[in-house]
Amino acid sequence: MAGFDRHIFFYAISIASLITCAACEPPRPYRIPVPPVSNPVIRTPPPAPPPVPPPPAAVETARKPFPQEPKIREQELKDKLQPERAPGKETMESASLPSADEILPVPEPTRPALADDSSLLAKITPGVTPQRAASLRLTEEGKKLLDSGEPAKALARLEKTIVVDSTNPYGYFYLAKAQYRLGRYRESLNFLDIAESRLRNEPFWLAEVHALRGENYRALGQFQSAEASYQQAVRLNSGNRTAADGLLRLQSDSSSSAK
């Protein structure tokens, strides 16, 4: 028993010494445990791109010509673009359109009415020659005789105007008017031709010439020529009453003959 007790005694001393050493040892600092890293991602630099090989030498190959499309005729293209029409519609449309003969001609624009320039005495200005002044006075006298209904006396007076001044265009016009009043239409047209050649730069008097020519043509039964002369007079002077009345007479005559 003594040996057993001795062993216990030494064992107790060993335990006591261990406890004493543990109490004397300074405490270790506390560290937060680091969680273990699972599957760490290792970043590696991207691989360098492979070197670009130099372009191969251009090899010329024989180019084949593109196949040419057949040319489309203009008429075929119009036929393709034209929409299809219902049967019978084209006939109706063509029937509704007027023919070339039914289309009325567009009247030409007429000039405005011109100022009255029929006074012959007003044309006797200081620059006029004595012969022209005397001829104009005789022409004015013949004009008044025509207005009073005496064409024979007017003709004798007007013939003197040409003797005094053969270049007086108004004398020729009133000579033509006197011949018309006497029923000498051909002679009147001849005098009008001379008057027209000398009055080209005077629209008022040129319209008078065309109007009187229309009167002669109407008296001769040449109605188309009369209408053309009347229209020419109206185009020059829309205020020409002789031409306007002549056109109205022709229209009434044509409408009465049609009935």
C-alpha cells in the first residue's frame, strides 16, 4: 500500500505543477478565424492574339461578264405599268371624251378698248405740212357727208383729198367707206388695202380697216372671211362697234339658217 500511495502522491504533484505553469503563462491574443477559401479564382492574363498572317498575293482571275438583261421596250413598260381596266370601262371613257372636231377653239385674248382717234382736225398740228392739213380738212368734210347719208357727194369730196395729198391714209379709208355705201364692194376692198399699208402703226384705225373689210366680205357673201376680219378688228380694239355688231349678225344668220 505504501508504494501505491507514493505513486498517487507524485501524480498529484505533476498535476499541480502543470496547473501552476499554465496559470503563469501570459494569455494569447484572440484572432478571428478566417473562413477557408473554397475554389479560389486565379486570374491569369489573356493569351496574346496570334500574329496576323500577311495577305496572300492577289491573283488576277478572269472576270466573267455579267449576263445582260434583255432590253425592255418602252411600249412593254407602259403596258406593264398601266392598270388593268374592267371590260367596258374603256369604251365608256372614250365615248365621254369629245373628239378633236368637237373641241371649241380657245379665243385669243383681246386688247382693251382704245381711245377714240377719229377726229381728223385734231391731227392738224403745227408740224403738219400745208398739203396734209388741206387734205385732212377735205377728209373731215367727206366724213360728215357720209354720216349724213350722202355717199355720192362724199366720194367727190374725198377724191380731192388724194389729189391734194396722195399719202393721206385717212383719205383712202373714207374713200373705201364711200365705195361700200355705194355698193362697190370690190373697189372698197382695193382702197382698204392701201389704207392698211399706211396705218400699220395706228391700232385704232387698223381696227377700223378690218371692220370695214368684214362689212364688204359679208355683203359679198364671203361669211368666213367676214368673220375673220371682224375678229381681227375686235382683237385690235375691243371697243369697235362695227366689228362687234357684225359678229352678232353673222351668228344670228347662221342660227336662223340652221333652223
